[in-house]
Amino acid sequence: MAKWTPTHEAPEPLEGPIVPTIIGGTILWFVLFLAQLPFYGWFDDHGHLWWLWTCLAGSGLGLIGIWYVRGRDAALKRMAGEAAAQGPAAAAE
């Protein structure tokens, strides 16, 4: 069976306010963790303790995500600055 390959190019990725989005999501996960913390006993009694730890894991992974997207954003800005410094001929390439 032949491998299917697309006949058109993939669209450009959407760019938006990535850093604030990741920060907002991380804050939301941590707020959910704090909101559930007083009910630790209830979650433990009913076998839903994983909800609490899922929120904490989301917060931790969000911190890694913040570090990653801030570095990515800085690299994109640095590349754009270098392209602008080299002039319009380099930007067209």
C-alpha cells in the first residue's frame, strides 16, 4: 500500500499572545489546585484524589511551558531584529 502524501502545503502556524495564554492557563491550574485542597479528605474517601494531583501537575507543566514559550518568543524577536538589521534584501530571502 502506498503512503499518502498531501498535495498542498501546510498552512502557516497561527501566532498570537502565546506567553500570556500559557501564564493564564498555569494560574488557572494552580487556582483549581488551591480550590480543591480544602476537600482533600472528600477526594480521598471517594477515590478522586487524582483530580487534585492533576491540577498540581498542570501547574508544574505550565511553569515549564512558561519557561519554554518565553525563550521561544525571545528567539523569534531576536531573529526578527537580526533580519531587520541586515536590510530588506535579507528579509526577502
